[in-house]
Amino acid sequence: MSAREQILQRLRERRDGPVPEVPASLTTSMVRDWSAAEKLDRFQQLMESVHGEVHRTSATDWIDTLADVLEKRGARNLLIPRLHDIGAQILASDHPGLPELLHYDAPIEDWRPTLFNDVDAAVTSTRGAIAETGTLIVWPTADEPRLMSLVPPVHIAILEADQIFSTFQEAIALQNWASRMPTNALLVSGPSKTADIEQTLAYGVHGPKELIVIVVGAD
Amino acid sequence: MNQPSQHPHSVVQEFHPRAREALANPQIRANFRKAMDGLMTKRQTAFEGWELEALRDLGANIRQRALSKLPDLLEQLEANLTANGVQVHWANDGDEACQIIRDICVAREAKKVIKGKSMVSEEMELNHYLEAQGIEALESDLGEYIVQLAEETPSHIIMPAIHKNTTEISDLLHDKTGTERSHDVNYLTASARQQLREKFMQADVGVSGVNFAVAETGTLCLVENEGNGRMTTTAPACHIAVTGIEKVLEKLDDVPPLLALLTRSATGQHITTYFNMISRPRQPGEQDGPEAVHLVLVDNGRSSIYQDNELLETLRCIRCGACMNHCPVYTRVGGHTYGTTYPGPIGSILMPHLLGLDETQHMPTASSLCGACGEVCPVKIPIPDLLVRLRRESVDGDKLRVSEVRGHGVKRRRVESLAWLGWQWMHSRPQLYRLGTAVSARLRALVPQKLGAWTRYRSAPRLAPQTLHQMMQKRTPTAANTSQQPHREATR
């Protein structure tokens, strides 16, 4: 008998008989009732409390903010999506303040050392945010691969102001996650951090040292 | 204080000498006190404005519901993961799980394994197993990395290096990796980042734990702050997740309340930096992520806990560590004193099943039964009740009684059981009882002043000069039968 069969048999043939049934009970303690402005305020407050940076911009000036953010950090280059609308807008803007633009359009095996050592910043889209915890919803795609928001020291995330949900539960329900989960879905709340040395917070331990959120349509 | 980690199983019975050593070590006392005080305050703050009791009820409900359907959910999880392209393996115990991981590594000719935090892999002693097979297994969680460099085991399930202060860590990093000595935590962290980034680039296989496995969607969820978990599960060509069979959840909808409870209970965070949900390996057209994803489901004693309706509640645990942070014993003696993978209150109700009560007989008694652990548990595991249950199991003498707890009855002593048998015999015979107590009261001066462990910190108990019966007889009938409680008297 395989380990699988042995384990399942032990679980099915319980000494105390079947485990008493437990009805599902979803209490209301997770429901929040915030206006759009309250959600954005709360998102910003919590994101900043964990060292994230939040910029409110309009649909037209967000690329100026992007250029400004990169210039302040002296970024030599920026990894952008090729197909997503934000990548298209960045390319079309031909903004003079932007550094060299790169695409993640080859398998990681082909350029691993370059990604790990030579890319200064990456900009990705988001699928929205969660006000309750100050969290970004990031679903990596073929166009915006998983390491894009993890390996470069600066991650810039573009958030549409009208895509902020109150709770994680609400995002799962309204975006119908359960019907098809992506290869990888992420909740990101601030830059990478650790408190493993004597409970002292330090940022940028393995992932980005900085997380910058540009909220578009927040004017 | 820090015993080598090679053979934790052989040292589990030396609890008392280790406790004395830890209690006499001001550094250990200070490190734990400071950390636990901070964690308790942070937890309290994080739940402000929440209906905490309702949320804990919900958490307990979700976990108990999953356990009530456990075999079905495991099959559903396997079916959905398999459909997603994830390979699922089953292991009866730690050795089987280690072999499965070894076989995957060998088939891939993998020599370098990078690890995310996984308490189950600690339970399996995976690192030693792989190293004995010539496969490097490097921890990447900063705390685990520190503990591995020091050749120790974690002293806390969430903060593995909590027993060390900055100076100790600085010295360790200097000795083992050549980092400059410094009290600047940012500098120490940055140097570890440099060292581990190289390792992430070179690793052939990433091994991680799992916080929740969602049956409905076939999704593995990982909770972390550092990003090493994301690195481990994304950068190498192969990801092996390893988890206990109890970690499964029925629905995706069950995740948010448990996540809210887990991070707040563990470190007082609203949420961790990353919540990583993995449902399949790299798909055609995707540029990164592992081409192969495996899940190893480990039993290792869990199915025997599952047999008993009371003990079953142990399996609701979501490994937040709040019970340790609030335990007056854990805070004083530290995690290493327990000598087991899981220390503190949760360890004391879990390890006896994993290793047997004979190996862990010190654990159920390493508690003052103050009840703090049960009060803070986010899934309402009645830890004090389970500690008492295991104390009972450890002196249980009925060989015919079915017990799923290995090594039950290990603490039973012939003299002690005879004494209690005599006590029972005497107390069920009123005449004999009166005679016995009257004689004892007369001979009370003969009670020795030294009564072993009892009188080490207490004075010896003295029998009263008169028994209760004698005192009652001396009271006047009117005093004994005042009108205060006539009904109760009448109903006897």
C-alpha cells in the first residue's frame, strides 16, 4: 500500500468515528464600509507606515512622477512591460527624464546575472489594492514576470485609484479569483524587510529596498 | 546554552538541566524577555478595533471545518494541483519525505538547494539528510541563515534567531562569512543580502514550507516579509514545497480571515510584506518561475493525533507562535530548553505525538497552566486542557485502554500509583477515613520538613491539629444549622 493510501486510510478509519460536521460561518467582522476617498487615504497611510512611498497623480502626469522618482535615485535603467498599457504609455511618452528602458522579454536563464546585478528599477502594473492592510495586488504575467517585482532594488507599482478594495475578501469575491488562479498571485505590502536581528527592522533584505506606488487618477 | 542541532532527539529528556542553565544565563533571559514583551504589545495593538473573539471563532471554525473533511480535501487538493501541473507526493514520516526530496534532487542532478522557512523541514531534519547525500542545503530566511551558520536549531518558530542579540550575530557573521563586525543592523542585513543573492542565482532547487494549501483552487500560500520565500519559489528551476497534511483549507474564501489572524497574532503586523500564492509551474510563454513544482504532504504523526476528537484540535494550529510569546515558562527558559523542533505550549501538545511521550515527558509539565496560551490562540486550541490530557496520558496505566499517544503511561510509578490506590480506598470508607485523619492530626509533628522538590521553594505543609469532622462536631447544633441554608440542608 502506498503512503498515500495508508495516510488516507488512517484519516478515514478514525477511532472516534467521523469528525462532527462543522457548518461554515462567515461573520461580519471582516466587512468594511469605506468611501473611495477613505480607502485611498487608508491605503496610503498604511503603505507609508511600512516604508512604502505613495504618489497621487493624474492620468496625464504620472509619467512625470515616474521620471522624477527615478531621477532622484539616479537609476540608470528601468524595466518596463512590453504589452501592458503602462509600458505602451511610457514608450509613447518619449519622456526626456526617463533612463534607459528595458524589457523582460527573454527567459530568466538567458540573462540572470544582468537582472540580478544591473537592473536598477522596474515598473509593473497592479490588479488593485486593499485599503484595510495597505496592500497591492500583483499578478505577474508573461509580460510582467514574477522576478520583475522582486529582484531590482526599486519596484514602482502603478495603481488605478478606482481599483482599491476595502478588504482582501472583497477583492477575491469581486475579481472572482476562485474561478481561475494565475500561476502566481501576490499581495505586496511595502518593501522587503526583516526583524530577525534583535527585532530591529531592516529593509531590502532579499527583495526590493524601496516600493513606490504611483496612484493614477487620484487627482 | 546553545546545544548543537545535530541530534535534537537525543537531548529531549534533559529539560531540567537545560532550564537551569538558561535561567542562570542573563543574556538569554534578557533577549527573550525583550522580544516577548515587544511581541505581546504589538499583537494587542494590531487587534485594536477588531471583534477579536468573533474573528477567533471564525478562525477556529474554518480550521475545524477543514479538519472535519481532511481526507476529502487532501484528495481534492491533490486533484487540483495535479491538474495545474504540480506533482504531489505523500510521506508517512520525515524520513520518507526526505527521500522524496532527495530523489527529486538526484533526478535533476541538483547539488545546491536553497531553502525558505519551513518548520516541517526542521521536523524532518532535511538539511542534515541532504548534506549527508552530498547536496548543499542553505537556509535563506535571515533568522534561519544565522541559526544555520551557528550550527543551532531555531529557538522560536517565527523568529528563529530570537535568542541572539546583535553583538552575538555580528560576531557570528564575522567568524563565518568575514563580514566586518558592526552593530548596524542595516549593514549586517545588507551583507547577508549580498551573500544570499549569489546563492539564489546558483541554486538548482528551492525548498519552501506552506502556510495554507487551498483545496478548491489547488493553491499553495506562503506568508513572509523578507522576499526569500518568493526567491526560493521563483528563481530556481525546481520548487519543492513541503507541508504537514493538516495545512489544507477548503476554500479560497477561508484564507483572508486566517491570514488576518496569523500575521497579527505572530508579529502584530496587519499583513506581512508578501503573501505569495502559487498555483502552477511556469507556463508556456512565461519568462521565469520554476518549470517543475512539487508538493510533499507529510504525515509524521498527524494522522494519529487525528484519531481522537479532543487531541484533533491540536491540528487546527496555524503556527503563529503567539502561545510562546505569551508563555511565562517559554519566556524564561527560551526555545532551546525544550530540545524539540516546536517549543513552548504548542510544542508541548504537538511533540509528544511526533516523538512519543516517552521522549517528551517533560513537555506537558513545562507549564504553569496559567491559560495565557489558550486565551491568545487565534484558532482557539484549548492548549491548557490538552496539556492536562497529556499529563493524564503520561501516567495512564490501563494497558487495555486504547491510546493513540505513543509512550503513554511512561511516567507511571508503582509507589505513586499504590499510594493513590490506598488514598482512593481510604476515602471511600468513612470510618477508616475518620480514623486515618484523626491519627494523622495527632502525629502531625512527624511530617518531615524536607519533601523533595516540593520543599525546594516552599515550606512543608502541616496537617491541621483538628480534622474538619472534629471541628464540625464542636460547633453547636444551632450554629451548624442556622436558617441561612435550610433548603440545601434539607435536600441532602
